[in-house]
Amino acid sequence: MVTRQEGLTKTYNRFHNPEENSADIQRLQELHQEMDEAVARAYGWTDLRLEHGFHETKQGVRFTISEAARREVLDRLLDLNHQRYAEEEAEGLHEKGAKKKAVTKKSAKGKSVISEAAPGGVKRQPELFATSDQKDLFED
């Protein structure tokens, strides 16, 4: 992007262009493919064929996984979501009729931060990309 003096939009327009053959864009496509495959392995989905390439989508032609792979990923994520919910329900984390309470705390910089307390007094996990100022809100 720096070499070409292009922003994200122009870069990714080139990324999704099947006629683009520059080495840097091809490398970016390879990196996306490697990342997608690493995520699939992290889920234990070693049997899943992602079939990266240029595919027609609702947004037009895109360099992405195939439609069949996209549907399979969504199906597996939905199954996993149902499984996790059932596990939480078995642990009593989803009481019928229980409502979540909004909790307001002050951050280290004095800003008000709203988080939701889970039913049954279960502590929330810090957000994946929380700043160090925000992470202290999740600790005792």
C-alpha cells in the first residue's frame, strides 16, 4: 500500500480482481488463504476444503472460499453455537426469565464503561481486543 500510495479500498479492489497478477497482491491472497486455513485448523476442521479462488458473491466476484465451503462453515458454526449454549444451559448459566443487568463502571481514565453482567453472577471474559484500560474492568 505504501509503495503504490493506495489505501485499503484500492488495494482490496485489486485483491478481488481476477485479472490482477502483481506479485504483491498474489502474496496478499496467499496470506488470506493461509489465515483462513489456520482458523479452520484451530477449530479442528482439518477435513474442510475451503477451495479459495475467485467466486461470485452478492458483492460481485471476490477472492474468497467457495460457496459450498462458506455454507459448511456457517453450518458448523451454528452447530457449535448450539452445542456451547447447551453446555452453558446445563451449567445453569441461562435461567428461564432471567434478565441481564447493565453495569456501569469507571475505567482507569475515569470514563464510564457499560458492560453486561451475566445471569447467575458469572463474570464476563475480557474482550479479545480490549485495551489495557478496559481489561481491568473484568478483574477483581
